[in-house]
Amino acid sequence: MTKFDTIFSSDDMKVIIIESDGKNSCLQAKDYNPLPSISLPLSSHFNYITYKRNHQLHAGTTLFERGQIDYKVSKTRNSKDKTLSFLIDDENLILPIADNEVTRVVGRTVPINFLINKLLQSTSKLSTETLCLEIIEMALNINPMSPALVNTVNISQIDDSRHFIVNNFARDITIGDIARAACLSTFHFIRVFKKMLGYSPYQYLMAYRLEKAKSLLKNDASVSDVAFDVGFNSLENFSYSFRKCTGLSPSEFKKWNQNRQKF
């Protein structure tokens, strides 16, 4: 059974969450998409098939669709699936799709995943709309790498490792700990993770910690508290990593955000 929940709707945008219960292990479904769209699988792995392409989609991918196309979804594993989809009715929207194509699949960044988590927890219409627009803008500016094909077992294992990072990023965890959560050897896990997402488990963990740090600093938490709350073992390491990522020290970022909120 597939369920469609609208989480935001306006004159030029509709945002839905598509969920299947996973009870049908050999699903094949046809549908028609009338509008240009951006879809972000959250806990999914399936094949998306148009008349020209067969894309393998999972939680490390972003799907752009031109609109007014017939498509088919198929999967062979019994699993629950969840996808966030933005349907956009804006003639000025330019999707990163070649002129002779109707779809394109690229990778995904940690900041987008962080915004998605915030969106799913949003209770304010204004906040929901703002987050939707930020996600769309960030998706349109993704480095257009094509994600490598991986088998469905590895997709599930990498999903498990990402959930482990989200739930344990503040602890003193190692890459070996994350690999064990995926039931893979450390070296094999690193290869599969990078092949699927385009960056290493260490880069993903650090990016998630820094996105969480930015969120805490925006809420006026102290720099030293934030450093240890997001899993860094020293203020020096935190400040170095933060500046390398943002171009600002944590204190400068906090002051900049406070000044911006005054206007």
C-alpha cells in the first residue's frame, strides 16, 4: 500500500511524502508526473524507469524530472520506502537536465539531509515553506556527480550506517563502530560508502557534526558547549574544522548570525 501525504502546498509548489508499507516485495507501479519535480528518497531503494532511462534510487540520490512524463517504479526487495518530492509549477524553473533527457539523477550532500530532518520536524507553515525553498535551492546547486550503482543489500547497510551516525554523532565513535552498524568490514564499508554517496564516512560524520554545530550556535549556545555537544574532543579541533568548513570561526559565525537576526 502506498500513501501520499502533503506537507506543504502553495500556488506554485506542492511538497509530498510518499510512503509504501513494504508488504509487496515485487512491486511494479506505473504513474504519470504532470509537473517538474525534485525527489529525494529518504529510506528507499528502487528503480525509476522512464522510456529512456532506468535509474537506481536510494537515500544518497536526488532525482530531477522534467514533467509530463510516464514512469514506472520497480523493486525486488521487501522494504518500507519513503520519498520526499517537490512538485513545482514555475515556468522559470531550470532543472539540471540535458535537452535530450527528461530525467537526471545526481548525488546528495549532508547539508540537504540536515535540512530534510528539520523539515520533517517543522510545525510552522512559514518554517516549512522556508525549509522547502532552501532544500530546492541547495538541490539545484549540487555538484552534478552521477552516483555509482550499488547492490540493494549495500544500500540497506549504508542506510543503517547513516542512521547510526545521526543517533550517535555526539559520542566518541570510530569508523569501525559505524562499519559494525552496517555489518561490514571497515575497509569494505569505506569503499561502499564512498561509492554510494561520493564522500567518505569520516567526511559525512564531520559534515553532520558541523551542521548540528551551526544549528546550536544559531540558538545562542556557547562555543565550548557546542564543541563537546556535537562530538569534538577539543575546542581547538572544533574551531579548526568549523573554520575550514565555513570560512569563519565558531565565535565569528555566532556573531554574524546574531547581527543578521537584528534586521
